[in-house]
Amino acid sequence: MTEVSMIVPVYQVEKYIAQCIESVLKQTFQNFELILVDDGSKDQSGIICDSYAAKDERIIVIHTENRGAAAARNTGLDHASGRYITFLDGDDYLAENMIARLYEVIKHSDYDMVVCDFLNLLPDEKDNFIVHLQEQTVCGREVLEHLKNEKNHGVWTIVWNKIYKRELLENLRFPSGKYFEDEFFSNQLYLNSNQIHVIPDVLCYHRVLASSTMNTQKTENYLDLLDALQERLEIYLKYSYSADEIYKVLIFLLDPFTRCVKAKFRGGNKQRVNQTKRFIKETAKELMGRELSFVKKGSLVLIGLFPDLTYRAAIKFRSQLEKFL
């Protein structure tokens, strides 16, 4: 049986996909399958993938119409046969020992997943950075309730710096047709996770391109972020997470909510914004009955009455207010 399945959504990355594939083929660990899902690329990406598959039977190429990274990853999961699953983006690449290092940690343990550090490669090299993760073992609830709200919380949302037990992902899929799909996925991922181990090794190289999805979001796309953060808050409320953590995520929600209010949507999109406004007010009212500082309760009164206006005013004094969050 194949030990590790690596799933790579491929879309318009002809400049980088060869390096991505080569970095997998050069792994010191060789018992893997590489599933390349060409998501309807119009450039040479799909042809490059096919040329590598013709030379290595461990490479599987699946060509689909353009449906987005979430659908591409789901297609990969549906075809994966490995005991363990990893993901990689088509414009990123790996250290030669990444799979070996993650595999050796997860194979001899009860961990559901193992997380590693990575180097972010920005357009200006002097801005490159790593997260500086510390070795530790945490549970899924701790990640969802606390760590996803701390500095560098994005490390817990991305999927490509981790190895997962196959069983953990058996009933999980990315929400097709959604932007910020990793936010939705991580909500359910950590609800279903037990032990998670973090290692400080820098094993992945992630390109942050000027044209990347995060840098080219349309305001309309933030409607999906509203839904993802609302889903997380509903989990917090259902499972009695701490009031301070609920407050933090409520504040996070105000940013995309304010963007959407300023966009002055109409029709169904306007209804989605209004629904979020009602949810914000209900959550603020719920938090008023929880144990919180006087400052936070005072802000909740304003948030409950004027959520977007309160956020716009607060953002002007962000540096002073952050110490209360």
C-alpha cells in the first residue's frame, strides 16, 4: 500500500509547477503517490504535469474543468490511496526531507497530524519570513479555541504544512465554490482532531505572489469569510468556549463585515450581510451575560447597536485597543 499521498491542485502555474514536482520526486522518502489535479489550466501547466506522469508511475494526473482549489483538493482526496495525506500548492516546493521527517513523527505515534514550519517567499526577498514554531503537542480543541486566534494563526488554517492520518480526513471535504475554503475546512478538521504535534523544522517553501488569491480578493468574496467566521463562532457557543475567545473572533468578523457593508450589495448578497448583522447583534447580546472585562462589555454595547460604525471608529485607534483583545 502507498504510504503517503500528496495532493496538488494545479492552476495556471506553468512557471513553477516543474520545480514543485521535482521537489516531490527528490524526496528522501520514496513510497508516495503524487496526485496532480489540473483545474482547467489554460497555460502549459497540464501538459507539464502529463510529461512528468509519462516518466514516473507514481504520478497521477487528473484533468478537470475549472472549479477552484477546493474542488481540486476534493478530487485528489477521492483518488488518494495512501495511509497518510499531504497537500502542496502548485507554486510551492518542499525541502528534500519533508515527507520523511513528517512521516517518521506521525508513524510512530498516536498523532492525528504533524505540523511543520515553512518559509514564506515574498516578491521582495528581504521580506521573506518563517513563523518560528515551537515544538509542542496540542489537542484539536486547543487549536480551534485558542491558537487560531493568536499571532500567526494562519499556520493552523493552511493545509500544506501538515501530514494527516487518512482516517482524519475520511469524512472531511473542502466546501466547493467557496473562497477562504481553508477556514471552513479547519473548523471541522480541529473539531475532529485529538493529538497534534508541532515540529520547528522549516520543510516547505511557500510563494506569496502578488497575483495570489489572498492578494486579489474581490469584496464579494468576503461574504464567504463572513460565513466561515460565523460557523466558527457557532462552534464556540455550542461547545462553551471561553468568552474572551468568542469576543476575539467576533472582532475578527467585524473586518470582513464592514468591507461588505461599505460595498452596498443588493439582492441575495445584501440579505447575507443583513443576516450577519443580526448574528453579530445576537452574539454581542449573548456575550454580555458572560464573564468579560468592563472594557469589552462596553464595546459590546456599541457593537450590538452599530457594528460596522463601531469597527470603523475602533480601527483608527487599533494600536491602543489591541491590548484589550
